[in-house]
Amino acid sequence: MKIPVLLSGLLILSSCQDAGQIQSMIKPADQAGQLDEATIVSGLKEALNVGIKNAVKLTTKPDCFLNNASIKIPIPVELKEWEDKLRAVGLSGQVNDFLYAMNCAADMASAKSGDIFMDAVSKMTVQDANNILKGQSDAATVYLEKATRKSLYDLFAPIITQAMNEQGVTKLYNSLIEKYNAIPLVKPITFNLADYVNNKALDGIFYLLAQEEAKIRKDPAARVTDLLKKVFGS
């Protein structure tokens, strides 16, 4: 997995306490002096943008959610009894199709997240940047989740609904619910499936961002632009 530079300078910068200390740890811009704070923040934003592009690309690979145990969307725990009874009456194939289709819907929605992430990065303040640079291993992810989760949820809602329809999730779910509710003595199922898939898709994206951020804090990756080389060293 290659996520080149999501916060690639954080290893160098995370222990700094203020802008002066940050600058003292950065490669000089030239022999005359050191980089100014604006350049440092620009470099951090560029690192975030490159990392986001690659992370989003990763989540949109075919069957990304289904094939990654850490972000795979399971049958909701609220529907565990529903799943067990359906499998017991010979409907395991349809339950598996339902599981596959839910994860495909998450793949489809994830492709649309990049612009909202980029907008959040563009609005990052100097204070935000300093907090990230001095923060924990997931400080950038926490910042991005706080800044974007509601907007991403609202963006994903119609996409998830459309994707679930295209993948046959809604039709299959309703069919399975009907079959389940026809089983004698069971409690009828009501469950907001679209909300569940939406939140699980978001959880998966932020999980991957946190994983990649933690890796790069421990093992800085390639600096692929002139600005990143200028700020973080070549």
C-alpha cells in the first residue's frame, strides 16, 4: 500500500512547541535564513492533500471495503438474529449477496469524498496546523473528521441510497425483511440501513487515514513535490 506523504514531516515536527522551534527543525530555504511560517503551513497542507488523494484512491478500489477486514461493513449487530434465522432457513446465499452489496455501496460513495477533504485542508488555520504538528499520531485524522464528517455524511446520503438501489441492496434487504417477518413468532424488524452503511463507510475512510498517518509519523515517505522537498527536506 502506498500513501506517499500524508503529514510526511510529522516525525520531524511533532515535538516542536511553537513556530520558532518548528522553524529551527526545518531545512533552511536558502543560506540567508529559514522558512517562514506560511511556507511551513503550505507544506503541511500539500502533504495532507497528497495523502488524501492516495487514501481516497485506495478506498475506491474494487471491493476495497469487502476485502479489508478492518473496514469491511458487517451485517449490523441489530440484525444478528435476523441473519441467523435467514441462514437457518436456507437463505445464506441471499444474505451473502446483501453483505457484498452493502460494501459495494460504500466503495461507490467513497469516491466522492476527496473534494470535501480538500476544502477542509484549504480552511486550515496556522493554529490548526500547529496543533496537528504537535499532536498525537492521529491528530490530522481527528482534525479532518471533526471538520468533515457531517458534510461527508450529507454528501454520502443520496449516493449511498443510489448505490444501494443500483447494487440491489434495498430490494434485497426489503425482500429478506419480508421473508424474516413471515417466520412465526419473530419480532418484526425495523432498521435504518442507509444510515448504517453511511456511517460505516465514513468509519472506514477515517480508519485508513489514521493508519496511514501513524505509519508516516514513524516512517516518513517520499516528498514528491518541490514544496514538500523545500519544507521537509529532500
